[in-house]
Amino acid sequence: MELPCWGFLLMSCLQSLSAHNDFFTSIGQMTDLLYTEKDLVTSLKDYIRAEENKLEQVKRWADKLDLLTATATKDPEGFLGHPVNAFKLMKRLNTEWSDLESLVLRDTTDGFISNLTIQRQYFPTDEDQTGAAKALLRLQDTYRLDTNTISIGDLPATVHDPQTGKLTTAQYRVSKSAWLTGYDDPMIDTINQRIEDLTGLEMDTAEELQVANYGVGGQYEPHFDFGRKDEPDAFKELGTGNRIATWLFYMSDVSAGGATVFPDVGAAVWPMKGTAVFWYNLFPSGEGDYSTRHAACPVLVGNKWVSNKWIHERGQEWRRPCGLSEAD
């Protein structure tokens, strides 16, 4: 599955989620900031050229008058005895110095300041900067990196299995999500059909395909996909029962980190573009399988795109019959 096919669609969906972008939660959205900064650099260089041009004109004027006044002051009376020199002195002081003053006072910052003002409304906020800083601390804690390693940007290409049970200091989830349907792109219907063919489960009652892009240090703390007994109304509004199973696509390679881990069974799945992982959240009896508690480890290096398909109980009666006991 090629991410570029959905690129514009996904980014437009992600950008419409909130008035403030929370840039640090999505690498995909942070790319916009690079182009914003590039545009500002272009505007800044235009300003520099305008200033240099103005200073060059002032410098030529100063050099010319430096030579002229040096000559004139050697013999002032003799110099002014020439009527043309006397006229030019009057002209310079009455007119040309005023022109020079106007040149010096000319504001060349208008274009740059105007562009900066327009772009500033799209700048990250203190919240974004704090979020990115917390992400660095989270990465340092999770992957046991020393401060110097992070500060010089010398991050390892591979990492050891993280201790996922120690993610309690982080925000619950650092990512941005969007839901896609067949109305958005016919490819979505094709994907849903392939999931049905592979799992043998009915997709008509499944949730829409959720696509997520993880941000700086993007992670998702240990959680269950199914509604537990103390959450009887978790999916009541859907009217399709509990989440019987989960299908997770990996849509991009991740250079380091970003594994999906199941701490209760000691399993980890590393993201590789074009691969997927599937598991049942419920036993055939309908009881929740608590060993499916899972988490997304922080992305250390790279850009993580995934998509989820949560499959519900309704419609599966003949495809996955109930068991005779709670653990069946």
C-alpha cells in the first residue's frame, strides 16, 4: 500500500481536526513548518538584498563626498572661487543631502515584516514547543539515551526492546488521526474487502478505517481496544457490540523505535511498510482477552503512519460462533 496515493487526502483530513494544529503530534503536519520557514528565509534574503543595495548607494555617495571634501578643504577659498564649485556646494546641501536622508530613512523591511506577520499565525505555540521537549525526555527515558547523544543528534539506527510498562510519565497518545471511507477514495473499499477476505469477518459493522500519523516521540500508552465490563457504554452509540478484533496496517518504515508491544505476553511487532498485524480482542464467548493490552512505543527516528480497522461483534455470529465457556 503506497502512502503517496493518500497523501493529500490524509493531510487535509489531519489539518481539519482542530483550530490549533498541535504540530508536535504529527510529523506529517510538521512538514508544513519546513516550507513555512523556507518561505521566510526567501523573504529575509530579499530584505537583505534590498538593505545591501541601499547601503551600496549610501557608500558610493560617502566615497564621492569624502574625496571631494578632502580636496576642497585643502584650499577652501580657491575651491569656492570657481563659480561651478560654489553652485554645486549650494545644490548638495540644499537638495542632495535631503535626498540622501530619504534614502537612509527608506524602510526596506515592509515585505519581510508583512510576510512574517502572515506566517506567524501558523507558527507553533508554547504548547508545541513544550510537547516536543517532553517527547525528547520520553525518548531519553524509554530508550535510555544520554543527554549528549540526543543533543548532538547521534541517534542509533536500531534499538533494544523497550520497557513498555514505564510509559506512565508521558501523555496518553501523541499522534493525529483521520477516518476514511469509500466515499473518500475507492481504494478504502478495496482495503476493507481484503481485510474481510483474510480474516473471514464481516466488515459492514466495522468502524471506518482510521489512519494515524505519529509526531515527535509519537507513542500510545498501554491500552485495550475492547470495552471492558466497567465500560458498558463504550460503543453503545454504534449499536454493533464490542470490538471483537483489530487489524493494524503499517504504512511506513520507521528507522528506530515505534514498535507495537504486548507487554502481558512479551511480544513486539516492529513497523515495516506493507505489513500488518491482526488479533482477536474477545474470546469466542464474548469475554475480553486481557492479554491483548498493547502499546505503541515512542518513535525515535522516522515518520510512523499506521491504519486501524476495528471489527465489531455484530454480523460475526456465523463467522465466529460463541464458545461454550468463558475462556473459549
